[in-house]
Amino acid sequence: MFERPLEVLRHGLKNRSFVLGGLITILFFLIALLSYIWVPHPIERINISDKLLTPNAKYLLGTDHFGRDILSMLIMGAQNSVIVAFVAVGIGMGYGVPLGLLAASRRGWLDEMIMRFNDFAFAFPSLISAIMITAIIGPGAINSIIAIGIFNIPVFARVTRGAAIGIWKREFILAARSAGKSKDRISTEHVLPNIFSVLIVQATIQFALGILAEAGLSYLGLGTQPPAASWGKMLNEAQTFLHLAPQLAIYPGLAIALTVLGLNLFGDGLRDVLDPKLRRNR
């Protein structure tokens, strides 16, 4: 069942991965929130006379080949990454979790059908699947969300099913069935709360993968479109100027790497904190 938030936090502060990953993740979200109220310069403003400037008092991280402020684009890129990854994970959980619960509770031919659909989806790498979907329905941030979200569905369905099957064998589930509760009611009232920690950890991992997928799609021109900012788009535009201004690629590359690292560390630490067996072994 759920642990009290203060209890989780108390154990989490003893876990280095949880603390370091949490700090990086909080910083990432704060930067994304900052973009809604303030950026140093409008990212739509093009000033050719200020192109490819090195860091200075006016432009703290310098400018790109259009004279746009790199810091402002990084801040706006964080906002875009949060929106795409958050909604895509929401789509995956919204459809995948019910499918996983249904497969675990019904078993038989329905379980086989859902799992074979999952196997078919996993035959294609996530980024390849997203590229294929966006190539069919067209580029854009919304289509990127749909593409990444569709791939998240079988991930959450498989994780949910695996965790739920173990819960269905527990004694309190037998007691609930003896009390006359339906399988659907047992799934929502008893099974789901007991696998919630597993789903939260998986959501953290998929959030990091969503940021990578969005950056990859934007790099290929299939994701976020100009004038909106995207870390992947910044990398794409920087490749022409690697010898002249390598910082154009370094900044967004570091932003992606640090954010994904932070989320993975946080997810790993969160798994240790929420799993009593792992917590005892540390």
C-alpha cells in the first residue's frame, strides 16, 4: 500500500541517487516553470548583427547564427520537453494501465491478445516507431506527443500486468473475491493501489525516454517546429557551426544529458525507497 509521503522522504534522503536525481529533476522543472513568466530575450527575435556572440553581459550563454539568445532558447526548450514528455506519459498510463489490469484480471485469450499486441509493438524500437508515426501524420509537437504516447501504452500495459498478477495471488484478494466483489472493482480498489509505486517509477523512466524521443524527433525535423524552441532542434541547427561555434551544440547536449541523467537517478532512487526489500539491502 501507499507509504506516507514523509516516510518516503525520510528514507529517500538517505539514498544518494534519490537526492542527486531529485535535485536535478526539481531544477529542470523550475526552469520549465520559469519560462512561463520570464525569459531574458524573446526567442522569436532575430538580430543578425549579434549572431554567434560568445557569452557576455547581455547574452549570458551567447547567441546562435540568427542572433537569438541561447539561454532563452534553452529555457523555452525545457518547457517544451516537459509538456511533450508529461502528456506522452499520461497517454501511456491512461491506456496502458487499464489494459494491463484487464489482462491480469481476465487472463485467458484476452490476456494473450493484449500481450501479443505488446510483442508486436516492442518489435520496433521506440524512436523508430515515433519516426514512422510522425512521418505518416506529419511533423509537429502534438504529433510527437501522440507518437511517443502510443509507444508508452504497451510499456505500461506490460509493467502493470506483471505487477498485478503477483497481487492477484495474495490472500486479501481471495478475501475480496469471497466477499462478492467483481474483478474490475478488485482491480481498482485493491490491485492498483498496491502496484502504484511500480507505476510511478516506470513513469519516471518513461518521462526521461520521452525527453530523449522528443529531442530525437526535433533533431530530424519531425518534432517541434520553428519558431518554438526545442533542444533537439538546437542540436540540428548547431551541426553546421561545430568548428566555428561548438557551444551551440554543447549547451543543448548538456541540457538533455543532465536532465535524462537526473530523471534516471531519481527513478532508481525512488525504486529503492519504495521497495522495502531493496531498502533493507542498502
